[in-house]
Amino acid sequence: MLLFFRNETGFGGNNGFTDFKRILGYSITAPGMRATLFGLSALLLICVLVLSRVLMKSKFGRILTAVRDSESRLMFCGYDPIRYKLFVWTLSAVICGIAGALYVPQVGIINPSEMSPANSIEIAVWVAVGGRASIVGPIIGAATVNGAKSFFTQAFPEYWLFFLGLLFICVTLFLPLGIVGFASKLKKKFIN
């Protein structure tokens, strides 16, 4: 991040890349282009969810679970965990690249502050709030946290960070499996 903040790198320094006005010859502020970018983002999200679900239900997913749970035991069984971890890391980098390519035209600017540790922490909060035991949990967490952030920054501009911190603490203490885990507990309780 600090390297990209330097003006000599050619990446715009503190301002980053700005002045995005057109994409493929179309104005990015036109309602049709904005709807197209939003639709592409939603389509990418659905495709990533389906791909994740397919991968996790396959033998590959079971091996990834084994890598997470006991990598040394997996190696003893004859698997090379490095290849699996490298594949998943590369796949996530490709997904992030496509997401970034869709994010920048919608926002109109990208600067080095997007690489700050606070963004990574915010993503961890999304996962904790939504629930890390499911594929849909982080999406629900992102919607909940960003909705709360929008509400609290408007209603309580001086205290919104405290409210978000309180939300994270309450979820950690009272909903250790997140919103999705809580919903599945309620479902089991009322079905049984």
C-alpha cells in the first residue's frame, strides 16, 4: 500500500486512478451502464456461489476441509496440500480481480487506501456477523454490516464506529456461528 501511495510509481499516488468516464465507449454514469454493471456484479456473485458450492461438495472440497483440519494427516494419506492451497489461492485471486474490475467503474475511483488493513478487517467482520460455517453467511454479513454502517453514519455520525464495534462484539458473544448459524439453530428447534 505504501509503495502505491508514492507518486513515482505511476499509479496516481494518493489520488490513485481517477476520472473514469467511459467503458467500452459508453458513459459509466448512464443509467443503462450502471444497471449493466450492477447486473454483472450480481451475476458474478451467483456464479461464485454456485462454483463454491460445487467445489465444496466435491472430493476437492473434502480435501480442502482436510487441509484445514489436519494438514499433516492429509500428507500422511498421500495428498500434496500445496497444490490444493495454491489452486484455491489462485482461484480467489481471479475472483477478486474480476470483482475489482466491476467495482472500479461503479465507484469511479480506485486509490491505494483500498489496500488498507481496515478493509481486510471489515471483511473478517462480515464473515463473523454472517456466519463462517456457510457459503451464504458472509454475504448476509456484508449486507447487515454495510446496512448498519449506512444507517449509523446518517443517524449518529460521531458514534457510528462504536455501534459497529458493539454489533461485532454482540455477535461474537451471543451468536458465535453468526446470523446463519443462529437461523439454523432456530430452524432445528422449531422443526423438532
